[in-house]
Amino acid sequence: MTLQQLRYLIAIAEYGSINAAAQNLYASQSNLSTAIKDLEQELGITVFTRSNRGVTLTNDGAELLGYARQVIEQTDMLEARYAHSGRTRQRLAVSTQHYAFSVQAFVNVIEACEGDEYEFVLRERATGEIIDDVRTFRSEVGVLYTDSFNRRVLLKAFDDADIAYFPLFDAQVHVFVGEHHPLAQEKLLQPEDLEEYPRYSFEQGTENSFYYSEEPLSYLPHKRNVRISDRGTLTNLLTSHNGYTLSTGVLSAEMHSGIASIPLDVDETMQVGYVMHNERRPGPLLLRYIKELQAGISANPTVQACRQG
């Protein structure tokens, strides 16, 4: 097994095909194919299943990918430490549900970073993808929410992925609507008040189940549903049309001028937290990111920070 084989493995998993990985690595497709075949023969496993649409990791391949990321990450740190006069190349990769506060914390870390060399990656992802990113060490941390409805299922998924969950804050469910929405001036809403309006939610890909939804009360039936994949589209929909979404009540800076946040009269409480792999040793940038998350939460009066154990 060589470092080159592991780098090829990571690239193929990232790009979804041997051809795309070869183009981005400026290497021949035959070299990558041979490297993976040799690796499979050496380890006695099948790493990828191949089809006309590309490659997909097997269970053994996903496990190997996690170890490969650890090895390459440590190798890169060693090379940066001893090959460039002691300068360390810092890296932070975050996978998060579509929360503005997690993005702001990420931006704050970048602004405070004084390293000569660094790499920052932010992925706004579906719930299942966040879990998989952390499981395979693609991201150092994932940010997502749980509640009484999905918590048992998600905690089982965390356990299967060998990742740990750390609560950040609890929040009452809020309704987001545009400032010109007929309900925008209400002080408190009932679930039945929302029945006639379109409900906006984030699409969850292949795992588009109620348990993996980013919005609470997703299991309640609704006649008109609009699914999207990015926060920009959500903001445009809220400000331009009479639909709504459910969230924590924490508005981003771009939402303050055109969107109202109204408490929903339900017993359900959202809990937002972060997940990390159990074998992950958090570095300075990850610790700073978690600190920025906690600082942003402490400054928001609409949520209650969870006590860290």
C-alpha cells in the first residue's frame, strides 16, 4: 500500500468517477485504475462498484476511505511541518445543515486565521451527507438538529458511523415568513394557521425521509410542498411568495430586513448540535470553530445554550 494509492482512492471518491479524478489529478485513467485494482488485491476487498454512471464505494471501501483520509491528513501535516521551514498548513472542513449561524462561525474562523497556508471547506449538505462526511473524515465536524421525533433514529445513525453528538442549544420552533405575508404581524401561530400556505423545506436526496428532514414537524401532512437545496433560494421564496418554513428562530443578517420569525405554539423543541468522529482529535481551527458557534449562540436571546459536559 502506498500514499499515492490512498490519494487516488480519496480523489476517485470525491469526484465520483475514475475519469474525473484522473483529469483533476493530471494523471492517466489507466494509472488510477491499476492503482485501485492493486490496492483491492493487496487488501482482499472490493473498494468500488463500477457502473456506466461512475463508481460507488462499497462498505469496505467506505471504511478504507476513512482510514486513508486520516493517513493522508497526518502525512500532509508532517510534510508541511518539515518541508516549509516549520510552517503548518491548516485545514478546516465543515458540513452543516442550512444554518446562517454555522456559516458565520466559519467566516469568523477564516478572518481570525493568521497562518501562511490554509484550506477551508464549507459544505451545506443534506442530513445523511453530513453524517457520511464526518464518518469518512471528509469533514472535521457536522452541524445538524435533533428533536424528540428524529433523535432515536439519528443517534442510531451516529453510533453506526462511529461519531459523537454534542448539543449546542435548544430552541422553540419558529415560523419564517416574508414581512408582507398575511401572518407576518402575528405574535404566536398555531399549526392550523399554516395549512393554506406552501411549506418550504430542504431536499434530502436519497435519504429524503421524515427523520432526516431539517425542519421540525416534517411528518405532518401538507398539501403544498416546495423542496429546495440552498438558503439563497429559500430567502427569495420567503420574501417573494406567501409560503413559510420552520426553523430555530435564529435569523441571518440577510433575513433581518425582509423576513419575520414567529413562535409556533407546539410542545416540540429543536436541539442543534455538532458531530465529530470518535477518532478525531480536534485541531486548533476546529476548536476555534466550536468556540465561535458557542459565542454566536450565547449572543442570541431566542435560544438556550446547552450545558457542555
